[in-house]
Amino acid sequence: MDGGGGRPQTSRGWGAARRSAGRARGGRTTMRDRPGSGRMALALAVLAALAPRAAAAQSPCEALAGATIPAGEIGLPSGGVTVTAARRIAAGPSPIAGNADLPARCEVLGRVEPRQPASPPIVFQVNLPEEWNGRAVQYGGGGFNGVLITGLAQLRENPPQAPHPLSRGFATFGTDSGHQNVPGVEIQAFALDDEALENFTHAAYPKVRDAAAAVMRRVAGRAPARVYYYGSSEGGREGLLVAQRYPERYDGVVSSVPVINWVGLQGFGTRGGQMQREGAWLSPDAVRRLHDATLAACDALDGLADGVVSNQPACRAAFSPRSLLCAGGATEGCLGEASVRFLETHRAPYEYGMALANGLAAYPGAPIGGEAQPDGMNAWTTGPEAPRFPLPSPAVQSRQWYYGNGAIRYFLARDASYDPARFAMADFAEGARRLSAVMDATDPDLSAFARRGGRLLLKEHMADYAQSPGAGMAYWEAVRARLGGEAVDGIARFYLHHGANHSGIATDVATGRALPGFVDLLGVLDAWVEGGTPPGPLVQTTADGAASRPLCRYPAYPHFGGGDPARAESFACRAP
């Protein structure tokens, strides 16, 4: 294993080797002509003299292009590693829109070759700054992956104006998780290949971590002393999974809105689509009606009417969707019985009729509040049109239906033509348990991660309709029950971002005003791992830094106590 223990060494970075090569190129090689050698001998001598200059011109970065790394340096069974490109990138604007300038760096593209020749490779990218601090950040993916995560984007929670991890001296790297999306092919179809499925579920992430460390050894002369995993959504699942399954490889994890109970979520989303196909579908107008009624009953329960339902337990007691039921023959400005029943069911746990990995037999229900905000219930639960199958354009379907029924067909049924209207989890009990065992990040035993000295930051968004924040709460309680509250407090923190959608954006729908949602979680994690001091209260800001609000630890929410609502000091974290 590499990159295990102590504090990072002080280093001038791999750029020092490049500068040394540049000095070598400055010397002059001379040649003494021998009598009678002629023009041919002269030409050969010149070429021979130029050859070492060409070799010296390559930096340790550029010399890596075309290299191979043996499979023995990858901790899991795999093929070897092929470096497909390696080049020095000068300091300058980021190729990702909206990011600040990036420093000079070595950019390496490579592939971890598959064990089976017909299976796809795992594509990855490593970015190593010339002035390297000895630490590395592995970026998580999203959705069903299939797109190379370059490590050049800003971290999701980072304030836009904050320095990129590369500018702070971190190496970054990411992967496509072992398959590439193909135009015209459903994004879940890769799961029919067993090795691609294995890589996506869990294996690609430690393989790429080991490949990245091997690249860094060859360019900088040493492996990273610290490796962090930073992911949201699918990437959040990956982060929790590596802490659970591969704790010896990681020093810290940021896991935001993780799809912890992946198999359960796909069944939950499919059930929602089934009910809406049977007459319960809510139009965008109906979703806005629900949103407005929820705010009218609940917005001020946290001390401030700002478009955010922060005190969800009190809201559930104060408001029921049944209050919107049409009565007296009315059909406008109200909801039909089927729609009301769907909302009641959707907010309740989805019971499988069996148990998945780690004994889970149900998926938590949907949250309350934020239904009509961008990337809210319209996008994830109901969609522009009622669910259908065969699928029309995904643009007119809810994402939970589009993602969920594709997952059911390709991951469980292993049949693209399977009609998800027929789905019941118990009908696929054996396959669901087998998939859950490798895919779901629900193992509460973090004792090996704790023994390594690993640290975890977990975050849920309380208006997230892509997946239930209740899944994170249930996992946190399971970890505390397994390890004990004091032990968990020594290695982990769990935060709730109230009012935020899946992407971490909280919006007052009435005014369109963005609420605070940015915080430097990488800096918090690194300070905890390196300095040994647990994080204190955290504060989120708006993109421009003009407003702030506390980011409260579970189960608390920010309660407004008076004063300026744009200042974090005006709120106190209060348990519901």
C-alpha cells in the first residue's frame, strides 16, 4: 500500500525535475572532426549529439506518455495500466467554464485495462500541480457515470471564487467508472457486461486510486501521503463505499447527498412512476399548488418566512396533502384523490417485502418543502408529462422514472424490454440482494476506517427529490448504534442543508433569490485530518459572499432569532 501514514513531506514538486532538465539542455555538446570523416560522418555525429538533448527535453511528466504500469501495482484484479497521454499544461484559465485560473500541472490520461478483452477499460485522468502539497483528491462521479470526470471542475460546495484544489497544491483525479456513454444507447445498458457492472458498483474507484498513485510516483518520485474522496450523489455513494470497503486507501471522505441505498431508491422511483401512470400524475401547476400550500402552513415554523421549510417535523404535523383534496365537485385549484394518495404514499417508507444488504427492508419517503424550486419535485418525481413506457424522450419524463426503470431493466431484470409497470422488489429477491451487497453503501461498520484515522463529512439536502435525505439519517443512526456515539463523533460529522435541492441550491421560489449554500468542505476535512482538530460550527455563504447561514449538524436546523436574516449570527442551530 502507498500513501498511508504521516504528514506530507515538504516538496518543491515535480516541476523541480523539469527545471533541472531545462538546465541540462543549456549545455553545449561539441564534436571534434577527424580527418577524412566526410559529410556522412559529420551528419551521423550531429544526430548522435542531438539524441541526448531530445531525451533531456522531456520532463518526468512528458516522459510518461505511452508508458505501461503493471497490473501488480493495482490492488484489485485487473489488467495493467496504459498511459495514453501525458503533457505539461501551463498555468492559465481552466477549460471548465466558470473556474478561476489553474496552475502549471502535469495532465495524464490513462486506462486500466479490463480482465476480459470484450469489456471496456476504466478511463481516468490525473492532474498533478508542479507545486504539489503531497495530497490528492479523488473526484466522484454522477448518475450512472459513463463520462470522464477530469478533476478540473470546481468542487460542488466550494464558493465559486475560492481557489481550485489544484491551486491549493492538491493533485486531483477522476474516472468514467469503467464505461463510456454511447449516443442512442440507454445509459444503463453497460450493466449487461459483468465486468463493467462490477467496476461501476465498487471496483473502479480503488483501481483508479492505485493507478493515480503509480502515476504520481513516476512523475514526482513519491506517492501521495494523503488521499481524499470527494463526491456528491452517485459520487457520494462512492465515497461512503470506499470508506466501508477500502478504508486502507483513503484518509478522508466528503460524501454529499449520497445515493446510499441505491437498489432501494430505484425501486422507490419506479413505484412512484407506477402510481402516476395510473392517474396520480401531478402537473407542474399542481406541484406549484402543493409548494405554495406547504409554505403557507410551514414556512414560518423556523422563525423566518423565507421560502424554506427548515423545521420538517413540525411541518409534517401542521400540513397534510389531503387538505388539497377536491371537494364538492371542484376540479380546479385542488388535487384529485389519486394524486393525494400518491403524495401520502411517496412521503411514507417504501417497503420491499424482503431485506436487502445489512438488513434494510424499506426506503425512506420523500422530504417536504421546496417542491417547485428548480431541480425539485418537477424534475425528479413528476416530470413535464406523465410516466410512460416504452420511454419517450427523457426530457419529458421525471428523472426518477427514467433512471429507476432503466436500472430495474438492466441491473435486475437484465432485459431491456422488461415493463417496469410489473416490477415488485420481492420478485427479484435473489438478484436484488446480490446487487445490494456490492452496490449499496449501507454497511454501518466504519471501525476499520476509524482505526486508520479516517475522517468523514456527510451532508444531506433537506429538499432533495432525487433521493431521500432520510436515507442519510437512517445510515447515521445505524453507524452510531454500531460504533457508539462517542466513537462516531471522533471520526465523523453529519450536516443538514435545509431548503436545498439535490445540487445544493436553495431558492426562495417567490423571489428567485438564492440562499446561502457554499462551504469549503475540502478545507474542513483537510484541517481535521492534518491538524487533528474536529470541525466546529460551519457557515454557508451565497456565491457572492453577501449572505451567510449556519450549516447545522444533524438533527438541528437553523432557527431565526431576530436581527439581519442575511447574517449567520441571527440564527441558532436548534433541534426539532
